[in-house]
Amino acid sequence: MKISEIQIKTYKIPLPEPVEAYAAGIMKAFDLVICKITNDDGIEGVGYITVHENQGLAISEIIKNSFKNILINQDPRYIEYLWQLMWKNVHYAGRGAPVSFAIAAVDVALWDLKGKCLKEPLWSILGGHSKKVLCYAGNIDLNFSKEKLLTEASKCLNEGFKAIKMRLGRQSLKEDLDRLESMRNHLPDEIALMADANEAWRVDQAVKAFNEIEKFNLVWIEEPIKPDDFSGYKLLKSLGKVPIAAGENLHTMSEFNFLINTLGVDFVEPDLTTCGGITPFMKIAKLSEINNLPVISHGVHELHSHLLSACPNASYMEFHAWRVDDFIDGKLSIENGFTSPSDKPGHGITFDFEKLNSYAIK
Ligand SMILES: [Mg+2]
């Protein structure tokens, strides 16, 4: 079997309303990069990544300029080999983002192609553990007024979610605590609550925040400090106040290895689009399992539903604000806090390219 064609398209998808995170600021749209890989039997695998607005083209150019030539005529079944080939090819300017995003788009397409060739869903060929994926709503944002924060949380509960994550990182800790208290009082006791600080604090500020936040019994606090302050994460975890989630801004397996070995994390949070695809995500999930840690996910929930279904140590999957629901056949549904991946061959997600056309930027 050979790869006969690779096509790359980039789109800018507007968000229904602006959302804000401390590190990223206000987001009004996101970029979507889709990579189609066709084999010599005409079977097509589709990979995609989402990224901040105006960053998609840089990623699609890496695929076009650095990967296309080395992948054409290769056997698409040998994903580990092709992953290493891409990694080595851009090693000098790479070993991280945006190269990891570019590898991820190709890697997902290869896995989808493999699933389609084998006529098996992705969650099954990745190992298959449980199709019941626990999920949470992750789009309760920093720029929302307190009233809107609570209204949006109620909407998520009506959609079937049993867990909700809100963002922290307002001007003062007092304001964050006030919003947290309102949310906790608003939610029924059985609804789980997480918080995401999106790197808002220095370590000393995080220590103060943890002392105050402990009483809210959060499932986790996510990215309290910048992602690569590993000794900071170690210190915060050693306090034993609030479980810590981190990983969405790590881009290599080595960074995850370091975070886990530093004892700086309770919930390991890889995002297949930021860490190089399904291939490294599954290794990070297994490394977490070996270290008795749960794995959670960030972004592209349709894809992650397959990956977490293959992980015995899976915890919550995030339903992210960057949604492609309007452009796909294969939108996930939520029932009583759980979702399930598609049973179609591959990832089972089919894009409506005609509908996407008006959002194309290249
Ligand atoms: Mg986050």
C-alpha cells in the first residue's frame, strides 16, 4: 500500500461569541487545518487540528513544504515509522509546536486511513477499553459576567453535562473567589466543578489561591502557572490542597515525561493536536497509567472520544469551545454526563467541505 496524494486546506472558523482565557486573551475565531491522505486504492484518511486564529497557515505550510515530499509513496500502514520520519525531518527547527501541530494533522489522517482500511473504529484499533467517556463542559469563560457565567452553566446541565469547568484569572483573587462561590452555590451538589487559571498566577500567587480555593472541593485546578515551570508545579502539588491538571501547552513526549517524573501533576492533560497526534498521545496516556495517574483531554473532542475509550486510566474529556459541529457528520451527543465515539471505520467524522468552502483561507 502506498500514499498517492496529500491535500491540505486551512479555514478560519468564527466562534458564536468571543471567549477569553488569561494566557490567550479574547478569541473570536479559530483556524482549522485539514489534511487528507489518499492511498493507491483511493481510500482517504482525514486528519485535522484546531489552533488559534492566524496560526493555521504556518502549520499547513510545514505539511506542504516539509512532509508532503517525504510521505508520498510511503506505506501509510507504518505510522510509527512515518511519525519518526517527520519528527527527524524538522528536528532542527522543531521538537515542539508548531511542528507538533503539523505532525498531528498527518498522524490523525494516517490513523483514520488505517481504521478505514481495517473497517474498524479508531477506539477499537487503539486498544479498546470502554466506550463510555465521562465528559465536562469547558466553555464557561473569563469574559462572561457573573450572571452569564451561571446561565451558561445551566445551559450545559440542560445539554446533559454533569461536570463543568470555569475559568479563573480575573483582576483579583477576591473576584475569582466570588465567581467560584457563586458557581458552586448555583450548581447542584452532585455536579462536579473544575477551574482553569490558564497560567494566570506566579507560584506565590498560586499558593495563596490554593489556600482559598481548597474549600470548593474542585476536581482540579488547571494550569495555575505557566506550563514549563516544572519546579513550580512540583511545589504546588506538594501542598496537597487542590489536584492539578496540566499538559495542553506541552508539545513533546519528553515534556510530559518530565512533568510526571517531577511529581507536578494529578490529571495529565495531553491534547493530540498540540503534542504531535494520536501516536504520542497514546504513549503519554500509557506513561500516565504506569505512574497511576488519570489522563484527560483538551480540544478536538470528537477525536479524543476515541482515544479516551482506549485508555483504562481515562478520566474526563473536555467539550471544548472550538467546535466543528456545524461542519461535520458525527457530532457527539451527551447523555447523563457521558458520550461515546463513533463506531464507523476510522474516526467516523465526515466534513462537509462544501459548507466549509466559504471559510477557506488557503
Ligand atoms: Mg485549559
